[in-house]
Amino acid sequence: MEKVALVSEEIRLQGVPISGGIAIGIIQVFHHNEEWVVPEYEILHEHIELEIGRYRLALSKSKENLRELQDLFHEEGGSEGASIIGAQIQMLEDPLLTGEIEDKIRASRKNGESVFKGFISEYMRFFSDESDPEVHQRLLDVKDVAARVLKHLYPQWVEHDEKNLLQSIICSYELVPSYTAEATLGEVQAFITEIGGSTSHAALIAKAKAIPYVSNIKIDTLKVSGGCTVIVDGTYGNVIINPSKTTINMYQRKQRGQSVRFDVMKEEEAEVRTIDGTIIDVQANVETLADLDLLKRAKIKKIGLVRSEFLYMRKELETVGENEQYQLYKKLVQLAGNMEIVFRVFDIGSDKKLLSANNHEPNPALGERSIRFLLKHRKFFSTQIRAILRASVFGKVHLMLPLVTDIGELIEAKMHIHEERLKLEKEGYEVPGVLSIGCMVEVPAFVIMCDQMVKECDFLSIGTNDLIQYTLAVDRSNPLTSDRYGEAHPSILRMIEHVVKIGHGANIPVSICGEIASNPLYTKRLLELGVRALSCAPRYIPAIKRAIRSIDLESVCS
């Protein structure tokens, strides 16, 4: 760790908020070592198989480490983290890292760590000029996995002093997923990086573990801050170096008020009311079966969003047949018990690696995705609809269509669903008598035509993540423009108010399922706009419920 002089005055920096929450601790500036220094030497012919055995052992230990991390995520309900770590395990089973490396050891008669390092370095150089964010994330994952293997091959080599990561706020140029995955709240208290977007693997894991994280802070500005006290506000993207006593006291009060972890999700009353007695329907967004156990503790009545494509991440959808989908949906519905459950049909396109033959699109966010894709490629739509309809008889199921932009799409999708229902009945399957069909409100076109759209909808759910992107013309996955991605932009708030007014006027339910619903800082404003149903990730439910119970709508709306 570089020795530097401590700063003596309060310094405030503005970054990009990645993972919400407040942390106060000692900053540790981690200077990432890009070069892996390992020995290189020849292996005697009679020792080659022993060397290959040593390499296989390093792979095995690395997989064991990752499986332990994956199990921990499953226990905590961190579906995205478990999926990311699962992808790293798959990398270690790739023939390129097994048979090919072994062949290179035999051919070169060099030690395993030097052969492995050379292969990985060449692989990364080959893709180093790629500007595609997905390619960059793939390289980051490869680098992460490679570092783990090298540590087992050559224990003397370490990429950083892990002791320095404890009881600290870690500042680094960029985070690899494993640093975030192995961090525990209370040890690593927060992350600050120079680069890294809100959809990076490290960011997704930080969110799952409720660790505050701010990006877009220049590392050079923090070099003089090593060992200083620092405040990280992951909700607003503020980093305060050497805060004054007054500032610390203010943030400590805010810190005591925050609580988004699973361990505070206790048995409580199912109904959530404001101070004046207004009932607010708090629902949950679900991505895996593991999420359901957490919801039962909070007595949630409704799963407002099942991101069905997340159930099949790391799979190619054309390989998942109707019966396989039916069995999974049936299990999910049965586990939900008396909870209502809203299945969003596959929100897929060329930006998601769920198809074996993805057509590259210059801007997939504006391309063939979601309902557009499903209506054009009916086999995917039909297979999923049939599976959901069959599973629906085991519970209280609703269907939701993503990215609907005009009434023609909506009517066409409803007709297709009706046709599949009739086919199932003719084939002798039991199907529900009534299945409500709703829409995600994600594009300005829907908002503008909302008075007409509600005539064909049973319910609406406002997906603010995409609505903000399409309204403000800001790519939500692009770190260069993420500072312009504003949930509280006046245009977004007006749209929410308009949709709620139209929906309630047509006597159909309206909920919000985007990230704004998970942020207690916006809860009061959303309720003032007329919102009465919020659907958020399970880990945010306690904080949202507490925020609701602190609001007196009668006084703020009078």
C-alpha cells in the first residue's frame, strides 16, 4: 500500500450511484496490478503428468471456491450473484482451460502457471481492442477466474494484500466479480471505482449483498486519501473524504435509518398502511425459486413481477421445451401458495445471450426485443404461453406483456394467447377459466396512448427502468451517460402520475415495478402521485414498508 499524506480538509466528489446505502470507514486505495509475475521453468519428461495433475488440482480448488460462493448466494437469495458465479464455474470446465492447457504443458514442457498465464494473456490481448461492453465484461470475468487459478498454482503470487480489504472502503480502478462476491457487509463496507456501470457483474453482486458502491470517481484524486475517513453515499453517488464531525454525525443519522438486508425481514402484519391509514400494496419482484422463501416471512400477498427469462439465464431458449417450462412454472406457482403471481413473458432480444443464433443489432434496445421478438418468432411465444397456461391451474396467475408500444401489438398478442388456450383445451389440457392479461408501461408511446390501451388491459405495471431510458434518450447500461439517467426527472414523474390517473379512472390496477419502487427516498413522492402498489426486489421490502409507515398522506396531499 502506497504511503501518502492524509488530507486535512473535507473534500466532496460526485460520482455515479451504483448500489445504494451509506458507509463510513477508512479508505484503502487498491492499485490494481495488471501484470501477473509467475516463474517459468522446464519440466522433466517424467514429471509432466505430475505437473498436469497440479494444474488439474488448481482448477478443482478454484471450482470448489466458486461453488462455496454460489451456495452462499443461494442461501442469501442472491439469484444474480449465484448466476454470475455459475458462469465462472462453467469457464473452468471449458475445454480451452482443460484439455488445451494440458496439451500445451505436454508440448512445451513448461510449468503450469507459466503456460496458463501465457494462454490467458494471449486470449485477453486478442480481444483487448473490443469496445463492446459485453466483451469487456467477459474479459473481466476471464481475468477474475484466471487470477483465482494462478493463486492456487503459485501461492507466493497474490494480486493484492487481502488483509487490506477488511474493515475498509475499497477504492479501485475497476472491480472484478469475485472481490465483490467475497466481500461481507461489515468487512468491506463500500466500493469506489473509476469505471464500472450499474449492470456490470460486480455491480449486480454489490446490489445483491447491499454494499454501497459509487463509480466514476478518478483514482488519482484519491491517492492522497489513503487511510483517511471517507463517507460513501451509494444512493446519490457522493464520496466525502475527510468529513467534518458535523458531516459524519449527519450521515450516521442517515445510516441508522437505512435497512435493506434480509436479516431484518421479520414476521409482520400483511397489510402496510400509512400513518393516516391508507393501505399500500407492497409486492415482490422474483427471479428464482429461492426468492419465495424470503417472501413468506414478509407475508407478501402478490408477486408483482416474475422475470421469466431470468429463470433460464445461461441456457439457450430453443433447447427448453414446453414440458420443461411447465414443470418449472408449476413448481413456482405451487411454492407461491396463496400469493398472486404475475408472469412477464420473455423479455429477450439480441442483447441477451439466450439464443444460439443472436443477430447482432447496432442498438438492441431499439431493436427486435420483448413482445416484438415474440410476435415475430411465434414458436418461443407459443411454447411459453402453453406452459404458463398449464401451470396456471395450480394458483393465481396473471400474464404481463413487455415493451408494448401500440394497441395493435396488444390485440395481436392477446389473440395469440387465446388461440393457444383453445388448442390446449382441444388437446385435453385443463386451463384456467379466466386469465388476466396486463402490460408493462415502458415506452412514451404507451403513456401517450394510455387512455386507449387501458381498454384492452386488465392491469398495468410501470417499468421505470426502460421508461427512463426511452424518455430521456439515455442508454441505462452506458457508464458514459449514466449520470443523465434520472429516476426523479420531472418528465418521468409526470408520466407516472398520468398513467396512474388513467388506470384508476378505468378501474384497473396500476403498480410500479422498476428500480424507483425499491428506493425509499422516492416512496413518499410516488404515493403523492397516486401510486398505491409497489413491486420491488425482496431485499428492499423492509425499507419500503418502513418508509410507507412513516408517511402521512392526508397531510401531504391536503
